[in-house]
Amino acid sequence: MKKHLRKLIASATRLIGASQAGEAVLEAILQGGMERTQEVSSRGVSLRFAVPNRINRFRAKSFASKEPETLDWIDQLPKNCTLWDVGANVGLYSIYAAKKRECQVVAFEPSVFNLELLARNLFLNGLQERVSLVPLALSDKLAVNQLRMTTTEWGGALSSFGQNFGWDGGTIDQAFSFPTLGISMDEAVGLLRLTPPDFIKMDVDGIEHIILRGGSRLLARVRGILLEINDGFAAQAEESRRLMQGAGLTLKAKLHAPMIEQSAFANVYNQIWIRE
């Protein structure tokens, strides 16, 4: 039924767009969707997000319930610290950290489909001076490679840079790809002159261990990391643990929300690592 409805809408859209007037209507609909926003109030902070589609409406609606452990972790960050948000998507947690803890945030997001929304969300919340957008992929070395994506929807996730596998270690279900520049965390500091982070939040759907390989100098001084790891993806989990412990960090907790427990991502946890 849903597939049939989509085909019907696609056919109607082609018919409407067949004329100059129809094209104007479609352009107005598209622009109106991108300008639609939703306000979210959580933990004493008011946030505003662009919600042009169902994914972003869901992200706004589930902001407080999808990853409460991430919000808890951000809530205890020291004020005015530097946070790297690796895999920032459309910027929900970058914006929350900048508003709630006055963090200086560096938001890494290579998806061309998410970058516009991330930039819009920063503007909607007046955070252009507090959050820096870096439109590059992080990896273990400086190189051009493919960003393989499972969707072209605004706000989509489950992409993979430089690898054929996805969040679960299996072959990625690729819907789109393009070549882009990747850089390691250590090179991002040395070559781009980015401020080294006091804390890192990393959620990149399967290549966390590869990114960690390229950050030995940075990891040796960072104060804490929130790292998303799939316990069912043994290579990712084991190498990430080894690299974190080698950097002198201690695993304090691994958590996920009840709604995750009942989903296909039940083996995925946000690990909280600290320097004692």
C-alpha cells in the first residue's frame, strides 16, 4: 500500500511539473518544506530545528527520548569546553551542547544532504559563532575516498566513508555515493589548525575504530569520549576498546534507551569513556 502510494505521488508530481506553472508549484512546495521548523524544549533549553521531512520530524519529536544518555553526558560537561561532534548529522546534539553548556563545538558532517540542514539549524538557534561546521569525513589518514550512503533523504544516516561495510559490519546497502576528502583527527588539528577537543562525541555508524586509529596524539590528551559501538560488530568493538584503553581511557558505562532495546539496533550502545 505504501509503495503504491509513493508511485501515485511520483506520477502526480511528474504531471504537475510538466508545465511552467506546475514547476513553480513544486518549487514552492519544496521551499516551504525546507522552511518548516519545530521547536523543542528539553531540560530547560529551547531549540529550533528545520523539519522538511518525516526523518527530521522524528528526530525533533524523539530528541529527549532517543538518546537520554547522550543528553546526560552533555549535561555534565564543563562549561565553555571544546567538544568535537563527529558525525553531527543535522546538529541536534551540537546545538544542545552549545546552548546548555556553552561549549565551543566542532561539528564534522560530510553528507551533502545533511549539511544544508545543519547550517540552517545553527542559524535558527543563533549559534554561528559557537559551532564550527567542518564538511569533511574523518578517517585514519588524509585521502580522497567514497562516501557511501544508504539514503539521499535530508537527515539520513548509516553512511560509510572509505569502506564497503555499514553499521553492523555487513555490506552497506548503497543508494548513492560521491568522492570526498577524508582526514584523520590528528591531521585535523595539525593541518586545519582546529582546536583540540576536551571531549568527543562520535557516532559514525560503523567506522568508529578506523577514525580512532588516526587520533593517537589527540586521544592521549582528551578528557572523555562518548562513543557509539555495536557489540555485534566484533572487529569494531574490539579494536575500539584496545585503542581507547591504549590512550589511557577507562570505560565508565555503556547505555542505550529502552526504545533502542526493542529495535534492530539492540546491540548498539553509547560507551562513555573517561580519563581518571
